[in-house]
Amino acid sequence: MKNLFVMALAMAVSSLFAAMPERGVCAHRGNDGKMPENTTLAWPNAVKLGAQMVELDVKRCKTGELVIMHDATVDRTTNGKGYVTNLTFSAIRELEANYRKGKPIPGCPSVKVPTFEEAIDSIPADAEVWINCHCAPNTAVEVAKIIKAKGRLKQAFIAMSLKAIAQARKVVPEILTCNMSRTFTGVQAYHKPWPPEKSTLYAKQTVENKCQFLQLLAPCSKDDIKMMHDAGVKVSYFHCENPEKVKALVDLGVDFILTDNLVAIRDKMKELSK
């Protein structure tokens, strides 16, 4: 009975994924190493460069608007300073977002910190590219509503904790989701082997909670990958900048690789697919 359930779930998920990429490279924050991250310059450029997925980060500012910013502060990627939660939307809107590590990107045109709606609108609706929306917990419901209102339910998914996912599903039951409730946390969870039981638990919880995606911080076992693939789950890996490491991830069964080195990782994945 359990196997029949898993097969039925996989078939349902497969129909949702129709015409969408099965695997490929994900432009982390839309980044290709040249464009300013998390901006309306970055995501369309990543699509043109052949990304199969683009990623963005959603936060809520002091006055309630949803803005795109990875860090807790605006210091690194704009010409301003301060916590996003302490800044009004009008204050954030005055900033220039063509910055990297607190310094302007040479030759880069002016660009503002976008709202979530502007971010979605900058990515072509007819493009066969996933929109990976990493969301702060207090944005879950509104993000899901906007994705539905924009007609992007088959293209965009929310990446957040299972608790936040449950909240979003109460409002938009059909929203696609990525499980970010990792079962092994802390600095040691990044790019180092997880205890096998923690890795398998992460995979099981993803399947049991009917998520369509999972994002690894470290390679897991092939059995864990098989478990998720059998249930129709797509497996992403964060992150890989070195093309020489791509083959091991592909051989493991990873579907999408998040990277800031878009062109090099894209070319290596193309090479391996021949």
C-alpha cells in the first residue's frame, strides 16, 4: 500500500513538472559572477545564459512590503546600511543595489532593490525555468498568494521550513514547496558529511510532507536520492563553484546545482550530458 502511495505521488508530481526542466544549473540569487545579485538585472540575464532555475530571497521590511535581499542587512549589496526589518520600503527604495561586498560593481548600471512582485515579473512567464523562492518565515502566506495571482504555480516554488510550508498550504494548497527544515544544523552541516541518520531523516520528512524539492548542504547517500526520486522529489545542491566537482554530484543523482559560477557550471553539466 505504501509503495502504491509513493507511486501515485510521483505521478502527480510528474504532471506538475510537465514542460519544466528535470535537471540543470540554478543561478544562485540570479548570479553569474557579474550581475548584482537578487536584482532585476540578474534573473533575466541568468535565463538568457541558460539557467534552468533561478533563486531569490524574500524578506519583509519595516513597513510590511516584501523585498528581495539575502542578508539581514542591506550593507553588503547596496550603498546603504541597516537591517531590512528596521528600514521602511521608501528608505530601501532610495538605495542603489549594484553593489558587491559594500562596493559598487564597476560598469554596472543603476538598479533598485526589487519587490517580490517585481522579481517575479522580471522572469519570463513562458520561460522553462524554475523560480526558487527562499522565503523568510513571515512571508510564506503572502509569497504563495502572489505566486498564484501571477499564474506561476507550475514554475515557482517556496523554499522554507515545514512549519511555514504548512501555513502557506492553508491558503494555497497547490503551492510547490522545497523542504528547508534540515535535520542537521550549524556550521558543521555545510559541505561536510552528515550523520547518515540525519540525512535519511531529511529525505524521509521531505517525502512524507509531500514536498516537491529538497536542498542539500552536503552529499547524501544514493539510497536517499533514490527514495526522493521515487516520490518525484527534485534534489538541489547548495552550492558548487568548481566545475571539477560537478561530475560527482551528477553521478550521485543531484538534479539542480546552485552556483554563483553560472557559465562554467552550465558548460560542465552540458559536457556531462553528451
